[in-house]
Amino acid sequence: MGHAASVLKNDKPIFELNSKNPLLAEMGILGSMELLDVMGDDLSIVNAARVSYAGESMEFDPKDKKLIKFLAKHKHWTPFEQNSLKFRVKCPIYIARQWMKHRCWVFNEISARYTIFDNTIYQPEDFRKQATKNKQASDADEGEINQKAAAKIYQESTQAAIDAYNKLLEMGVCREQARGVLPVGSHTEFITTVNLRNFMHWYYLRAPKDAQWEIQQYAHAALELVKQKFPIAIECFEELRDEMQEEAAMLQAQKEALKAVKNN
């Protein structure tokens, strides 16, 4: 018999760094993410840029942060693309499929043809309602959904799928056909590699509140893992993100003020 457990949801990212391996972020039944390997560091970004002037630094200097931020602000991306990150991820299949739309990442995924399903299916603790203004988004439930009834239907369905899968294997059905009864909430695992620039592009798309909540958790966890290896570069990206958000907020306020003046 398998199981379909739950993971607590709240306003803060749910990942926890493993006490013995700080490069492993654990997210309960939702899954996990581990930074396996890294090529480069903050200094390598600086040296990739300085080669244009036949320059090279042996040690990272505090003033080099200004160079990294300048490169990112003015979209000089190639020094960031010289650095790569390799992760091992466990997540629901439907999150993996969203992830794999990012063609700049390279993936190798576990195969249910070659391995037996581990009988774990992600079951959310809170069910969200369909957003009315955005067809691909969801909103927090405000009492419209019978959460207990929805959880019962979800769990019974996933358990029935697990039981059917195991029964088909017992009957001698091959794995590549038996897997057809499993839902997209089933866990998959993959190893994936991406350069630092494309990682940050992915983060900016998958971390905001309008992204699916589940993949937001992987984006937040990934940033914390990468920050351990590229602390200055990530700090610069975060500063630029905050500055752009402030600028956008100011522009929006100006537009609303002008509109109010015209209406009067």
C-alpha cells in the first residue's frame, strides 16, 4: 500500500535546509531540491568580464560587487552564463512539466519504464479555487470549497490509482503500461543543469505570487541554495529586483495621479 500525505502551507516558503547537508532543501511530501554541483563563483563572473581588457583577479575584492551589479543592470549576461548549476529535484509530475518548458535547462529524468513507482503522490493540504481574472491561476479559498470533502475525494482517488498500479504489476503487466494509471500528482525525479543567468530568469518567472504556489516553493528553495555559492551575484540580482519593483510602483502611482487629475 502506498500513501498520499500532506505538506503544510503558509505565507512563507516551506522549505527547510537539511541540518547535515545545507545544499539540500526539503519540502515535506511536496518534494526536495539539492544543489549537486557548481561550476564557478562570484570571482569567475568578474574574471569573465575582465578578460575583455586582458585583466584577471586572484581574489574577490569588495569593489567587485559594483562590477557584478553593473553587468546585471545593463544586461551584460555572458559573464553569468559562464557559470553553471546542477540540481537533483523531486517534485510532482505537473510541476516538472512546467519546469521543462524552460528550454535553457538540461534534464535527465527518472523513467517509470525502468523503475517501480515509489507510491508517493503529492496531496495539498489546502485546495485553491480557480481564479476568475486569470485562466491559468488560482486564488485562496474563502470558504467556497468544502476542504474536507475535497481532500477525501483526492486521497481516495490517488490511493485507488496506487492500488491499481500495484495490482497490474502483480498480474505481470509491464511497468511501461502499468504507469498509465498514475496521476500527474505522482512524484518524479530529475537531474538538471542551467547557467546562472538563465537560473535567475527562471526564478523571476516562477517565484512571483502569480506563479503556481507549488513551483514558487522550488524557486525560493533554489535561490537559497544558489546563494550559498554565489552570495554576491544573488545579492545584486535581489537589489536590482527590488529597485525595479520600486520604480514600477512609482510609475503606477504617477499614472493613477494623472488619471485622477484628468477625471477631475
